[in-house]
Amino acid sequence: MKHIAVIGAGVTGVTTAYALARRGFSVTIVERHRYPAMETSYANGGQLSASHAEAWNHVATVRKGLKWMTQPDAPLLLHPAPTWHKVSWLARFVAAIPRYRENTVALARMAVAARAHLFAWAEEEGIEFDLRREGILHLYRDKAGFEHARRVSRLLAEAGLVRQAVTPSEMRAIEPALTGTYYGGCYTDSDSSGDIHRFTSGLAAACVHRGVRLLCEHDVLGLAPYDGGVTLTLGHAGGTDIGRFDAAVICAGTASRALGRMAGDRIDVYPVKGYSITVHLGDAASRAAAPTVSLVDDAPKLVASRFGAHRFRVAGTAEFAGFDRDIRHDRIRPLVDWVRREFPGVNTADIKPWAGLRPMMPDLLPKVGKGRAPRVFYNTGHGHLGWTLAAATAEEVASEIGDVVGMPRKTGVAHLLADVVR
């Protein structure tokens, strides 16, 4: 039986493990935290948003980034302190601007393909994750933003995604809780939202039920490819284990760059920090005033999603500050202010702030597939679309592993574990 190691138990790692287990592989997930989904898959904006697949590589993004450098509460904040990784990453970001159109279409196609897998898996495994299939509504406050959105919608249409322009009155019919003044909007009824942490934790449990071995609180200290597979050196509880696998998939988010170097690959993932707040809707007035349709507000670059009756999450901002996980008040405050301004009936006395590092490639396309070593694979670098794309890229890399390693015979045995030698 072929043994595959999946490094990382965020949404990309867990979906990869699940796609492999469904094919009959023996799978071990290696995760440094005590539980799955404790980093970027913990408290994101909650959107499964093919309509948000526009690549960031655009001249307008560069202009805005330079303009916002002096504004601590700006939607995109580029810290001026230079590092070689930041400078080289930004240079590659700018170099990808000519591929803006094709990359946007490619991302949207991946996002559309991911839906069928994700919904089917959740239904088959009985995973509850506050799913709302009520679409996503984009809000625009001026003509320039709205006209740009119409151009993006034409690109999304090339990928098979329908995103329709709507008037302010139609916007309020879609989401009656809206109180602001808008020029217009775009609505994608095929998009949805839900709690990524609940989904990933539920799918991890389904993986274990299917025979996947979940090694939490294990650090990858070394990764060494050899002709027939990959050897991992794992640190746990002060000791060291050696694991030998037929292949390894690196799904480690922002840690993928360092792990890739061990395998001889340059995986140019940069940690782009984002923030969220989860508002507890503790009274009937707040529950009535909070929207139920998931939203994207274009001007401040914020997204909002409703989780069940009692939770409302607002997320956004992009901060280029390296591996800084601090939760800064001046970055959280705009999220709270947005709720108070747009939905004044929502009580914001009880909020939970969070910050996470999005693993982002310079051209916004995730790194999916084989590296230099024949048995090392990647499924990482999804940026702000990790949950949206994860099921599709998991299927893609699992299929490639099957082609390279060889598909296992179907045994139906649920106890197949990787060979971990102490």
C-alpha cells in the first residue's frame, strides 16, 4: 500500500488528505498544532467566493498600495521596512500584471470546479458548518468601482461564472439589512458562505474515520527526498521520529517556503496578514439587524458572513509585514467601525478579534503539483482563496500523485497507516 504524508492540517491539507484517502491511499497528516485548522483556516471571512477570484496583479493595486503606505488603517498596508523576500516577491507581483486577465479566469475556473467536490464531501460526511447558499453580494459606492466590477464580471463569465449587476433597490431586496448608500452592486447567486474552521475540523474527523493517521503536535524538522520516496524527521514531545513515505504533499501555508527549500524548491509564498472580528449577536435586535447574505464591500476591501443565528464575521485588510501575527488595534478598529456604520442596530460589545497569515504567491495562482524531487508535491499558496479553491486543488494533486506513485488497489481496509519508525 502506498503511504502518503500530508504536511499541514489546514483546509488545503485536510482536503488533500481526504481526496487521497478516497482513492485508497494510506495517508498520514502531520500538523504542528494540537488540533487541525488552527492557523489561517481558523477565522477567515467565511466566503466560498468564485466571484472574488479577481487577481490582485493590476496597476491600480500598485497605485493604491503606494498611496496607502502612510495610512495605518488602510485596506492594504505595505510596511516600508525592506527584506529581500518582500522586495523580490513584490517584483514578481508586478511582473505578473500582464497575466492579470488569464490568471483571473484561471482562478475563477478552479473556484467553480471546487464547489461540486466540497458540497458533495460535506453532504456525504454529514459535516455541519453553518453553510448558507444565499449567494454573495458585492457593494460599490461610486461609478468607477461599479464599472470596474462589470469588466471583471465579463472575465468571470469566461470561466462559466454568472455575476449579475444589480441596482441599489435590487441590492436591498437581496439583503434588506443594508442601510448604506450605494451606486450599484454585483450579485452571484451560486456563491455561498460558512465557517471554515467547523468544515475543516469536520473533514479531518472524516479523514480519521477513513483510516487517515493524524499526527498533531509534530514538527517537521527535516525532509529528505530519495529515489523511492521521502523521509521526514518529526519532532514530538522532546523526541524525534523518522517517517518514510512513498510521497509527501506540502500543504503548510506560509511554512511551505521553508519546507520547499528542504526539497530543493523555491516556493515563493509570502505571509499576507489579514484580520477578522466575530461579533456575537447576543440580543434579538442585533440578530435582526445583521445581514444574512454574505457581502463584499469594495471600497474598504471587507467581507462579511453570517454564521447561524448568533455569529457575524467581518474580515479583510492585507498587511505585508512578514511573520507578524500580532493583533493590532488600529487594524481591528476599521472592522468594528464598519459594522457600526453599515449595520447600526448590531451591538458590537462582544467581539472576538483574530489575525492570520494568508500564504500568497506573487501571481495569485496556488502552487499545485510536483516539485523537483519526483515524490514531493505541493498544494499551497492559495492566498485569500484558500477555502474557495481547496477542494479542486486537492483533487488535482491527488490525481497527479496517483499518476506518479501508482494508484493503490481498493482494499476497503480502514486501518492503513504510514510507516513511522521510532
